[in-house]
Amino acid sequence: MRAATIRDGAVGVEEHPDPVAGAGEVLVRVKAAGLNGADLLQRKGFYPAPPGSPPDIPGLELAGEVAALGAGVQRFAVGDRVMAIVGGGGQGELCVVHERQLMPVPDGLGWEEAGGVPEVFTTAHDAVFTQCGLVAGERLLVHGAAGGVGTAAVQLGAAAGARVTATVRNASLRDGVGALGAAEVIAPEGFAEHGPFDVILELVGGPNLPDDVKALNTGGRIVVIGVGAGGKSELNLLALMAKRGTIRASTLRARPLEEKAATARAMERSVLPLLQGGAVRVPVAETFPLDRVHDAYERFAAGGKLGKIVLTM
């Protein structure tokens, strides 16, 4: 098979042996695979794949057709349309995925959109709802809301009945984020003045944390899932104590199978029906064929996009 391949800090396309599905696993013929910030970090050598995933083939999400079944697989059949998060290897023509990580692709969702669903919607739903318990009537602040996770979180928050405020640095993208359901789309500077917020999704990093705490409602929750602007911050713990606030942080990639399976079932219960019914959608900024994987990575790195960059096979 052909796959995106990282060599010496660069990404290109190389031939690899076809993977084979083991017990409980499914071989997926990939149709589309989204790019994520973790892929750029891996290209730079900063985010190696977890054990069991291809060390040189990037890709944390995919959508495609079931090509073959390993021993004991019961949930899916050859030809089924499926999508999943993976520890790596998603940006190739074939990928092996445990059946418990797979989800069915909702009817009416094209391959390009499906390829951009698993990582960002799973990450957003897990952070905002599973970890922070956002409920209807609360206020949600989403930082960096024009990216993949941000656009997913804005839509999921609005669909759940929360009032969503989004920070977007690029002024030309603010109307697009507003159209996804944000009640208020603002510049990052001075965001704390727009609080208080019950849940804050931190996708930017350490520099925001002092004002995140300042912007919290009593009993508010902050969850950190991105540190592109830096991973360190000076925090006034007295201010956090006064708010009786909570700060959480997590990643998705290195979680064990049991936890990834739990996120997939949560997606099937709460997110796939919204995609099926059109209540939420996958904004695709641009698509690239596999042969142009270098251009896709450069486009992602350039920023200034609304939604996902997707590779097609």
C-alpha cells in the first residue's frame, strides 16, 4: 500500500507492506483522513506514535470501507462504511483498527466529511461533556474556535443548549464560526471581560490560563487540550480557589483501547445522530490527494482556515 511517511522531519509518500487484521481487528480501505496538529508535531519529531501504531505513518483519524475482518469480529461486515480514531497510520491506503474503536459513518455523510469527524468531534465531546459536564443553559467559551476541534465544540455546545462564546484571532473567519452556532465570536484579547463562563475549552495554551481563571463562573471548569501558544503559565491559585474552579487536561491518542472504545460509544449515542440529522456538520476547508500530502501539511501549518484539512486516497 501507499501511505504518507515521515522521514527526517519531512512527509512524503512511500510504499509499505499491506497490514493484516488480527483477532478483533478490521482492515479498513481508507477513503479520507483528516490532518491534525499532532501530525505536524510528529513530523517535527515531538509526538511519536504510541506502541502498536506505525511509527512512520501519521494520521489519527480515518474513514473508509471494511476490506477484511480478523478473527472474532462481529459488529461489522466487509463493505461497511466506517470511521475511527487511531494511534497512527490513518494516512495510508489501508489501516488496521480494532472493531471497538470503529463507528459507522452516518448516512448522507460524504467521505471527505467523514474523514474529518473522528478525532475532532471525539476530542471536543470528551472534553466538554464527559470531562466538564456541560449542560443546557450554561456558558461555554471555546478558544481557537476556527480549527477542527473548535468548530466541533462550538456546534456541540450550541446543540446541547449552551450559550457559546468563541475566540477567533483571524477576523475573516469570525462570521463562519458564528454561523456554526456561536452566540458571540470575539477577538482573543480581553476575552475575560465577556465572562463568566461555566466551561472553558482551552485550545491555545498557557498564556490564556490566568485570564481563563479570571473568566470562570463559580464552580466553573477549564479543560486544556491544546498548547500551541506554549505549555507554561503562572497561575494564581488563590483566584482559582475563590472560584471553586477546576482545571483538567488530557490527550486522546495514547489512551488504552477500553477508554477509546468508551469515547466511540459516547460518539454513537450523542454525536452521530446530530451528524445524521444535519444539526452539526464538518466544515472542510480544503482537500488534497495523497500524492500532495506535503502540500496538505504546509496548508495546515499556514493557518487561516475554517475547519478541516483532509487527505483523500
